[in-house]
Amino acid sequence: MKQQAIASGRTELSRWLRLIQAEYREMPGLHLTKKQMQRLWGFDNETCDAVLAELEDVSFLRRTPKDAYVRTDFDS
């Protein structure tokens, strides 16, 4: 049962990662703070942290000095 829950969590995380990457690709200059992401996608704190950590780890997003997240290939 626990493995099934873990697999389900990974699937859910993968789905969110694809969605967020698609949104950022459609709007290359998109700047969102963590709070804005939580409101926009209905994330709880833990889910938002996991998504952001993964997107930063794969160098898709980076955090700006104003605590917004932008694509790494976007010059701000």
C-alpha cells in the first residue's frame, strides 16, 4: 500500500512538472513567486516546494533576487 502511494505521488508530481513547464514555455517572461504558484495551481506548501526543487534541480527554473521564479534561459 505504501509503495502504491509513493508511485501515485510521483505520477502526480510528474504531471505538475509537465504542466508548469508548458505554462512557462507558452509565456517565456513569466515571473511567479511561490505564493502566486500556490494560488494559481492550488498547491499546498509541501507540493509547491517539491515542484520548485525539481524544476530548479533540472535547471528549468531559477529564483530571482525578488523571489520570483523564471525560466533559466530568460534574461531578467
